[in-house]
Amino acid sequence: MFHYESNWTNAAIRRFIVRVQKENFEDLFDLRLADVYRMHNKDVRKHDTLTCQNLLELKYHIDEELKNQNALSLKDLAINGNDIISLGGSGKQIGIILNQLLD
């Protein structure tokens, strides 16, 4: 399970996408709604609950990140370690720079 808060950054949303994987989103959201339903004994989709609002907000942010085709992992970046080396980077610096670019 997961607990989304509206202060998640775009980078946090991308990490969530990578962790969950696109093909699992619908099942995960259905499972989360079922969990909330059981806690409240009512169909949360038909009620204005904070949990339902948060899920809809998260779904919107996920859709936006996927639509924008942002890099989701280091492999998706247009630059790699060799590029950083050619610019004078070395050692741990390469990983730090790549991770900052991903964020």
C-alpha cells in the first residue's frame, strides 16, 4: 500500500511510477479504493472524502508525468556517464550529477 500526500514532488511521482510500473496502476488504485471502502463501509468514489480526492490528485499527477514523457530512470536521460566524463567529471561525481539531472 501507499500513502500519497499532495506535497509529493514531480520526482517523487516519477519514482512512484517506476516502483509500481505503469501496467499495475489500475489494479493498485482499485485495491486502494477497496481498502478505503472497507475502512469506511461506503463507496468512497461516491463521497467527497479526502482519501478519494488524494487518489484522484495522484492519478492526475501520474497522467501528467506520463504525458510529458519525462525521464523515469537514469537510462531515460539524454546524457550518460560517458558524456559527463568527457566534460571532466569523474568518480562518484558522475552518479551524483546523473541523479541530480534525473530529479
